Amino acid sequence: MSEQFEKAIFAGGCFWCMVSPFDEQPGIIEVVSGYTGGFTENPTYEEVCSDTTGHYEAVQITYDPSIFPYKKLLAIFWQQIDPTDGGGQFNDRGQSYRTAIFYSNEQQKELAKASKAELAGSGRFQNPIMTEILPAGPFYKAEEKHQHYYKKNPFHYNLYKEGSGRARFIRENWKTIKSDKQLREELTTIQYEVTRNNATEPPFRNEYWNHTDEGIYVDIISGEPLFSSTDKYDAGCGWPSFTKSLHRPEIEEKLDTSHGMRRIEVRSKTSDSHLGHVFDDGPGPDHARYCINSAALRFVPKHKLEEEGYGEFLSLFK
């Protein structure tokens, strides 16, 4: 491992659901599912699930802190879990499904303690924060069938994440909290109609359809990163088009049968905003064409990424 890389270990319940949020982001080198915190060497999945090993299901993330700092990893971690549940996570009960942050050095320990204290003082949750902060010990890689489960078995993964209650909890407890009154005051008429009422702005008469500056496009409401200029191209349709999303877990796709058509709608998870639609006629390897309303986006130019807290994406433009 390069000396510039570090490792972070998080337990957030079922490790199937803890890989996708971190995976394939700038500065994230590797995400591995495994077991840690117990007393049994090289445990199996069945042994860990039986709660006889003391281990937690966890993920070990190798990352470049100069691109993706530990504080951002912590922020993502909290937003995947119910931190007030000390007996497991959602439908998964038992000690192997408890939540914990395992620190590898004093800096990680202090940052983890500060983030936990910040969450506890935020008023977001009425009950105490139960997530433990523990020293890291041996980490045992899980069986291959459990690695990147969300890619290998996407249907079952999405069914499980929804059925377990995790997806609903995230939507209800970690979404951007803004009232309809606030949104009406902050957004223009077209921005409000597109994001809240699924409207479509006119083609060739919107802000970003022929925009070519380098930078990223973020959710107009939540500020979550959605797309990059490196994946933008002219599809000739009059709306901004992208071959892929910048942060896949933030994108939600739903069947849209409105107007007598069958299309795949694209929404942002954090703000539950309508973004546009995705089609299968794009030029990239996946043939995806994300056709997005400019009104749902805000552009952050390359030279302002660090200033606005998106410094991890600077590596896209080097």
C-alpha cells in the first residue's frame, strides 16, 4: 500500500449496504467487506452471524486523505445508519450488526469523537447516539461472494435494502430538511416546478444545455454532487446530457409511465428531487444518457471546488 494511503474501518450493520456509499469515489482506492472487533481468527460468515465470535460485520476502506479526507468518510458513514440503535441495524439484530467506528490512530479517534458529539448535539435524533468508537484490531476479509454484493446481485441487494428498512430510514432521517415554504423562497419558479412537481424545462432554453466549463454539477437543493463536466456531452437534445453519474448512490431510478410513455426517471436521493430521465442510447460503455434538467442543478467550477467543500473531485481535472 502506498504510504500516502490510509485505512478506515466502519461497522454499519449488514456490510452489503456499506460498500456502495463509499465505492468508486475520487480518492477511494478499495472497499472490502469483512469482520473485525472479535476474538476468533479467520471467522466465517455463518460464525459471525451466530454471534459467537464477538465480531462486527464491517467495511475496510483504503483511501487517499489528500483527496478524500477522513471527515468526509465519517459524514458518509453516519448517513447510512441508525446511530441510536444499540442492538443491531433495522431488521438485522445481534452484536454482529451493531455500529462502530474503529480508529487506527489518534487523529481518527479525535475526529470520530468530534463527529459523534456534533451529531448528538445537532438535535436530529431524540435518543442517544449508541455507535461505539473503538481501537482497530485485526480485520478479516469476508468470503468473495460478499464482496461488492450490490454489483453482483443488484436486484436482491435493492430488495434487501428496501425490505430491511434501511432505505426508508435514510430517506426519512437523512434527507435535506427544508420546508416547502423555504424551497419556494429559495428556488426560482422553474427550479421549484422541476424538482418538486416533475416538470420539464424547455430544450435549448436552459442554463447548462451547451455549458462547457470544467467542474461538477450538484443538486440545487441538497448540494450533493451529481454529475461532472468530464462525463458531459452534446446529445443534440437541448438538455445537459451525461454518460454517467458522479456519485451513483445519490441517484435513484424509477419507472415513469406519465404522458403515455415508459421511461426511467432519475431522482436525487437526499432531496428527493426530480432530475430528468436516463436513456440507453448514450456513447459510453454502459450506453447510458442521463438527460437532466438544468433547473435541478448548480454548477461548481473547478477553481471553486476546494472552497465549496468538493476538493476530492479536483483529481478529475488533473
